[in-house]
Amino acid sequence: MKVTIPDDVVFRDLAGEAVILNLASGTYFGLNEVGTRMWHLLAEHGETEPVLATVLAEYEVEEAPLRQDLDALLHILVEKGLIVVTPEQTTTAR
């Protein structure tokens, strides 16, 4: 999935944890250490697959629970207007 961070969303890293703020709505959200790492990777890559690959390499975690955790985080961030998620389009041969 493609992930876009709107221009009116700011992020502050606070000693390994973070706060995300939507300046337009005043909505904010706190992240723990792993969530903060995921946020940095989402901002860097703009896609979920590189986030999964990197976190799998950096932490001792199974892929299925990690994918569920990332999906849950994305869902919350979308609900709060802190990111926009766009499914990747696939082309089919005709």
C-alpha cells in the first residue's frame, strides 16, 4: 500500500517515542518505540512493504503478527487523518 503524510501533519520524536499532530484538525497521536520506527520508515519509503522488511530485520518478530500490528496502526492513523493510504494498483494483461 502507498502511504502519504498530509502537509498539515507534523511529527516530533521525543527520546525514541513520538507524537504526531494534524495542525488542521488538532488531532494528535502518540507512538511507542516500534511505532515511531514504523512512522520513520513510512515517511521514508511511502509504502508498507519496505516497512515490514526493515522491521522484520531489526526486531525479533514473526511476519504475520507484525503485518497485523502495522495494519492496525495504519487504520488508526487513517481514522485520525494523520495519513492517507492508497492501495497499490496492479495491471492485468489483456
